[in-house]
Amino acid sequence: MPIEILMPALSPTMEEGTLAKWLVKEGDTVSSGDVMCEIETDKATMEFEAVDEGVIGKILIADGSEGVKVNTAIAVLLEDGESADDIGQSPAPAAAPKEVEAEAATAPVEKSAPAPAAADGSRVFASPLARRIAADKGLDLASIKGSGPRGRIVKADVEGLSKSDAPKAAAAPEAAGKPAPMAAGPDADAVLKIYADREFEEVKLDGMRKTIAARLTEAKQTVPHFYLRRDIQLDALMAFRAQLNKQLEPRGVKLSVNDFIIKACALALQQVPDANSVWAGDRTLKLKPSDVAVAVAIEGGLFTPVLKDAEMKSLSALSAEMKDLATRARDRKLAPHEYQGGSFAISNLGMMGIDNFDAVINPPHGAILAVGAGVKKPVVGADGELAIATVMSVTLSVDHRVIDGALGAELLNAIKDNLEAPMTMLA
């Protein structure tokens, strides 16, 4: 039976995407793992690989189509012995996921092999090749979790299994990845009426802007934020940075203040391990490595690429990795695993002249550090004398479900100590 290739969810927050470019055409033969098309998600442009093997029978969604809903049929794949005549009446390209599922549920079943059913009587979708392999091995398809579109069981799911392995496959947990609901707000028509007599330009929300709106609304409504503030003196760090950069100049390395902040936060999470935690619904997860996310502004939104194992990396390694991630973030070339995860985030607006601000936590992170500009200020020294120092104001936004006030203060103090004694970060 022809296989519907469905619009995939390439990120946990993806609800729709743009089919940027087909890399195959009707009549081409594809194998599992072959790249078929490029899809623009709410975060990046990604390649979509074939799961089954066969011939592209029909392309249902054209290049450049925007707003294609996840699980919408985008093409039809023919298996061995099938022709374009077997496609029959394909679902409409713009069909909503529920309509696609309804049509698929009523599609005719091959006469040669009745479709297996699960214990609850629901149909189990499997490719003909997967059925043949399962029959040869004596596997119960109803007990196998498929990795193909809409849970379809494909060759890769059964060829490495034995009869005793099938129940284990059935026990695999379902992927979470439930997209956040679109942010609620005032009715569009009501707002348009208010400004009907004023000149304006209506700007359509793209996928990234919709996701930002939904996630940040969710964060502010569901995460109990509290805020801790400290001033950090940077004179020792600035002098140390200038010395290091002079020595690293032959290697083409130039460290930024942000590189030191990343390192200071990564080490602080090791020094205060209970704060290196994320919220997981009915529990917290206490991470061992320091995986630090850093907000990167791009046109129309932002990314938070994650520097993994940051506590173990040198300043020059962190600097090079951050530059690479930021460049690819602005080109929307990051893979999901590069901007998902982490337990802690940094948002730095100091280079834009912002003295201080409060950042919104990115769930499931336990905290985020908002970093302001370093400015010259009068300070009272340890000897009681008035002096001028470069002072940077920071605000730690904390999820109170994960980190209590005293623990948050301990974490922020550790960050401050690391930045005011930068040489200790190299010990």
C-alpha cells in the first residue's frame, strides 16, 4: 500500500513549518536515510530524511509552501510492485491532521496481508516489508513501537528484533514533545477596531515569534519567579582579560567578558550542585555537568544554544564554541540538540548599554542570569576609602520550585566570587 510521507515535528515546539525545497522528484528511488527535502521550522532549516524505501509516487506539497501543519501528507511513497495507479485518491494537501488521520483510517487494506490490530482493537500501521520480516521472525506487530510517520512500523523497527525483544520495544516510553499552546491575548478584531482610524502595518507572526509568545507566556504564568541582584566589580577581570588576550593574540584568540561569565556560571553550578537542577513536572532533575545556555539575538527572535560540559572547557575553547554557535544561530543552522537542554541560561544585554533587567526563565531551567553593562561607579573600598570601579549589575531569575532563596543567593555569590577573582577559574 502506498505510504503517506507526513510533515514531521522536527522540534518539540513545532506545530507547522515551511517546505523550503524538495531534493527529490516524482519517480526518484529513495532509501531509508536519504535526504528528501529541506524544512524550515520555528527555529531552523533542517533536512528531512526518508524512513521507508521506495519510489516517490507523488509530491503533494510544493516548494516554498508555508504554514504546513505537522502530520499533513506532503508526498506519497510507492513500495516494491506498486505504481502511481495505486495511489488512488490522495488526501488534500492542506488537510488538517485530524482529516488526514480519518482518511488514513478508512484507506483500503492490502488483501494479501490483513492489517494487524492492537489489544484495544485499533489498527497497527506497518509497511509490507516490515510485515513480511515480522511474520518470518514470529513477531507480534501490535507489541512493537514504530518509528515511521504516525507510528508506522518500518523495516528498521523489526529487522534487528527477535521474538523475545518485541515486548521490550513495546515498553518504550512515548516521546513527550507536546507543543506549547499559542499565547492567549486580546481578540484581534477588537484591537483592529481600536486602531481603525490610525495608520499601521500589520506584521504576520512567523513560527519563531509564535513559539516565543507561547513559551514565555507559559513561563510567566506557570513558573514562580523570584529575583536576586548583585553588583560585581570587574576591574580585576578586565585587567586579567587584557593580559590573556595579549598572550593569545598569536593564536588568533580574543576572549570576551561574556566568555568569562559563561565559565564563572559553569563553575558556580559545580560549587553549588543543588542549584544545577531543572523542573520535571513532579520532580526535579539534578544535573552533574554544567550545561549552560546563552541567549543569542537573531532577526525576529532568539536562540539559546547550549554549551555542554562548560565547566571542563578552557576559556579559549568556550570562546570558539560560542562564536560558532552564535554564527550558526543567526543563519538558523543549529540542530535541535544544540539549543535544547541545559539547566541554566545567560542573557547579556550589557553590550547594548542596558544597566540591568529581569530575564524570563526558559523552562525547564532552574534559573537565568540577566547581565547588564559594566560602568564606572563610585564604590567604597575595604579600607573605607571612596574609589572608582567598573561595576556590572546582574539579576538572577530563579524558579522557586527548584531553588529556594538561600540556595539562589549562594549560587549568585559563587558567580560573583568567580568573576571578581578570575585567576581562580583557571585553577
